[in-house]
Amino acid sequence: MRRLPIHACIAVLAMAFALAGCATPTEVVKLHHDKTQPGAPYDKLLVVSLATDTEGRRRLEDLLTNDLAGAGTAAVSAYAIKGLTPSVLQQDIDDAAAEVSADAILITHIVSVDQEVEFEEGRTEVLFECRGGDPADYFLYDRKELKLPDDIKVAHTVVAVTNLYSAVDGTRIWTIQSTCFDKSSMDEVLQEEATAIVRQLRHDRLID
């Protein structure tokens, strides 16, 4: 059996890692982490989302809460305590955190949504099929038209900023910016954002 030289193996591995990276396009940048604050890892989080619409807020809070639960951390969505209001007040957040005995508050703010729409007009393709048979009609073809519909592709790129605060005194503990690229739907974006946020919380040992 022929063996690849070592430099070829390295190139193959590098390509594999690059492709793996492309599968998770969400980019995370840490903006702040106060490691002097006591309490980490935190046992129970109040999850707050500041989205452009109430449905987006509810969906993101649910996704974050579910992902945190999957990581073994208790979490409660703020809307489950205070309802879905057009705006979220600081007093409401503090009251909800006290009501559920949260030791930290996770607030995610969708700061920008960029949507690109690509339209491809439908077209008609002509297919020719040879009839075959006798040599006399060998070059006779049946003509068929295949109509392809219009195609619309939508790509969302979303930037979110997430802060973790102490529920005891309101001190900001941790901040990240996460950017999710080129997703076809906002629901897919929110799922990617939630996954990236919880993964970074675990990486920074703020939750178990």
C-alpha cells in the first residue's frame, strides 16, 4: 500500500479542519471578562433577549434556556415570568431574577440584522430525446420543454451582543459579540446564536 508523505498528510488534515470550521460559521469575540467576580460557575440563570419583535425574543430565550439545560445549568426565560412586553425594563429583570432565585442574568441583544435577497428568474430548458428505431428516422427527435420556477435565496447575517451580570449587585461579569453568517432563515440564525453563546459560557467556565 502506498503511503502519503508527511507533508501531504498535514495538508489533508489542514483541509479537514478548515472544512469542519466552515460547518460552524458563527464568529465569537470576547469583549469583557471580569474573573475577579465570585460565584462562577453559576447555578441558575435568568435569560433575557432583546430582539426586534416579541416572537424573536421568545424564540431566542427558549433556545438559550433549552441549550443551558442541556449543558446542565438551570435557566428560566424572562418572558415566562414577566410576559412578552414590547420593552424590557431593568426593574422587571431584577424582579424576575429575585423571583426565580437566579444568581446571574444573561442578556442577549440582537444589534443588527442584514438580509440579502438573490432572485433567479425561472427559465425553460429544451430537452431532445432521440426516437431511435429504423435508420430512416434515426435523426428524428422528440422535443420536450422543462420549465424551471423562479428561485429566491435569502441570506441573513446577524450580530448579537451578550452580557452576563451578577444577580446580587448587577456587576457586569462577561460580554461577547457573536456574528452568524449567511443563514436562510432567522430561526436558523437564532439557533446558531444560542449554541455559540452557551458553548462560550462553558468554555469560559461560567457554567458547568
